[in-house]
Amino acid sequence: MDYVENWDVPLAEFYRVLKPAGRLVFSVEPATFKIIEQVHEGEGSYFETALGGMEWRGFAERLWMPSYRRPLGVMVDAILGAGFVFRGMLEPRPDERFREADPEEYERLNRMPGFLCFVGRKPGAA
């Protein structure tokens, strides 16, 4: 969802196609870290949705991937505004098996989450 400027349309469509009591689970990069970094550099405000991006390095050549950062409250309000019941937010930590694959990234992700997972539920009986 980081790559979508306006969440209204996709959230409405998720809501439409889900059965009653169905769950919506999606992840985003933690907005607070991107925003704090940019605000410290004198760019923008925590309270605005703004276009940013990052360099993806997992390809033959590096690729700039645009994405939107938004305040946490805006994200939760969008979920609620689409009609979902907010069921929570997870800040996952890496599995111990990841330590062997990438010890440096494992340590970083144990200090600061790499992404947030949101859970919403469509009202109604299953």
C-alpha cells in the first residue's frame, strides 16, 4: 500500500469482495522512520502524505521505487473509513533463522521494524 497515493479505492474494493467477517491484512514501511528522517532533513511534515521513495538493489541494476509516506493516524482512519473494524497492528521481528542468512540486517530489524502489518475485519457473521 506504500505505492498507492489514495487508499480509498483499493480499500473500498477489498471491502466489497471480502465475505462478512473476512480479514484484510497488508503491510507498509513504518511511516514514522521515513517521516522523521525527512523532517530532520528539513523536508515536509509528519502530518502530510507525501511522495518519497527508495532505491531497490535486488535487480541487475538499481531501481528507484516511488512510494508515499503518511502518518499512522491517516492509515488507521482510512481502514476505518472503508468500513473495516480495526483489529490491530503488528511490528514483526525477524525469525531466528534469519540471523544466519544476514546477521547485520537481523540485528537492525531487532532494533527497528522493517514494516508494519495492519489487520482489519469486515463486520458480519462468518
